[in-house]
Amino acid sequence: MKYAQVGNSGLRVSRIVYGNAITHGAQVDEPAAVACVRAALDCGITAFDTADLYAEGRAEEILGRALAGERRERLVISTKAGRWARQDDPNAGRLSRKHIAESLDASLRRLGLDHVDLYQAHRYDADTPLEETVAAFADAVRAGKAHYIGVSEWPAERIRQAARLAREAGVPLIANQAQYSALWRVIEAEVLPASREAGVGQLAWMPLAGGALTGKYRAGRRPAAGSRAGATPGGAKSIGRWDYLNEKVLAAVADLEPLAAGAGLTLPQLALAWVLRAPGVSAAVMGASRPEQLRENAEAVDAVLDDELLRRIDAALAPVVRSDPVLTTDPLGPAARL
């Protein structure tokens, strides 16, 4: 395994972060999920990412149990707060001081920890003053409940503003967790430059485009029963919302297979190496449903893609790449459709 600094901070993470957004719940039972965490540790992965809303908190509970007994100082554990309000609780899901404080305490209970290493704001909340949000995250650091703060899927201008407020509070913003893959390059135009200016590193989630960049989905064929898209209706919806199951996308991805083979890589390794080679990307956040899948994909950290291979990847995917920066604020809008 290789390791990298997150932004301009002193925090170093494994270049593959184990994320449990989709692998703890309907698709993968707890024994299999724990086996994947153990495999991650065996691969040298030291960073683990979750969130309060994944499987309604169960993902944090499973991750906490899977990591119990490990040397805490060797691990980098991150979680998130915010994202969606709930009709039954108008304060839930917002980035208010109230919700941030209460959500963090609940996450720590579920994880069985007294602190997390990185606490992240899950999507920008336009209904809460940014000053209040940043101050609440800074207070979490001062209280010893988090070591660093970050955001997830924030647009460029909000990253700049939050980074300035965080610096003024003496608790720098270090990370933005953003969707990024060879198919989804939305952050390149605005978010990456703004983040570099602010000293913020990217933690790239969905680097395999929900499995579309693994070759498991084929144009004209139904998703296999054990795949993410085939396991549950929600899995298919989560991938289909970005048109990753579009036949044009799957046909273009199939053209990458001989490129991967020629480089001595699997298709997932090629896709992960593409993400990891990007300046400003500290790590790729990746889940797995099987330990052997995780072990094989983790080998991508050693892959080197030369300029000619990168050019051929770009040529193969050019008709289906999404790069419009408007998608940072409207990721499911018309621009997401092919």
C-alpha cells in the first residue's frame, strides 16, 4: 500500500480508503462486510470512511465492530453529517450547530469511539449560515471529538469560503470528498483548482462509477444477480441516476478492456490508477462486496499509466464523459443525462 497527505495537512492516508456506503446493508451481510474490512487491513489500508446516514447508522455500527481491537492510532476513521432533511424532524440532516453536535455524538456511539480523525459536511446546506456550520465543525475539533474537518461534494466557491472561515477559526479545512472517475470529471474545471488554492485534498468516491468501470455490466444484458445493480432496486437506481448503465457508456467502457490487458491490469485497476494519478487527489474511496475483489483492486496503487495510455483512455471515453461543472451543484440535473 502507498500513502499520501490529505491536502496541505499533516494527515496521511492509504491511497485506497475503504468506504462502506453500499457494502453494509441489503447487498452484503455483516459477516461478509467484516471480512472485507479484515481484507482491507491485510492490504495495508488504514483509512476507513462511513457516514451517519449509510444504512441508517448500521454501517457505522458494523465498521466499529469490525475495527474493534485494532490499534486506534494506526487508523484514520472518517464519518459525515448532514445531506438530507427529514420530514419528521426539521433539524435532522441539516448542517446546523444542533445537528452537527448531536450527529457526531451519535456517530461516535455507533462506532464505539471517542473521536474520529476526519469529520465531513455531507453536501452543502444552503439553509444554514456557512459561518455556523464551520464554527460547529471547529468546535468538534476543539472538543477532541475530531482531529480534522472536511466537506463532501461541495462546489468550488463554497470550498473557498469554508476554507477561509476554517483558517480564521484555526482549524483548517483539509478534504473534499467528491465523485471522480474516468467517466465523471466534473470537479476538474472548478473544484480541483479551488481546492488546490485552499490546500484541500480530494478523496475521490465512486472511482469505479458504481461498477460501470469494472466490466461487470454489459450493453444489452441484464445486471448479474450478485452485482450492485442486480442485488436491489436501490442499487440499480443509485448507478442509473448518472446514466452509468446507458448502453453507450457500457460500450465505451468495453473499449477499455484491451487497454487494461495491454498494461497488465484488470479494468478496475486501470480505472483506479486513472483516478490516483490525478494531481490533487489524495486517495480513492472504494467499497467491496468480496475480500478477493478488494485485494485485487488495491494493487492499483502500484500502477503507472503512461501518456499514450492516458490518451487512448480519453479517446475511448470521449463520447460519454461528463465534465460540465454545473453538475457540482446539480448532479442529477439534465446535464447528467447522455
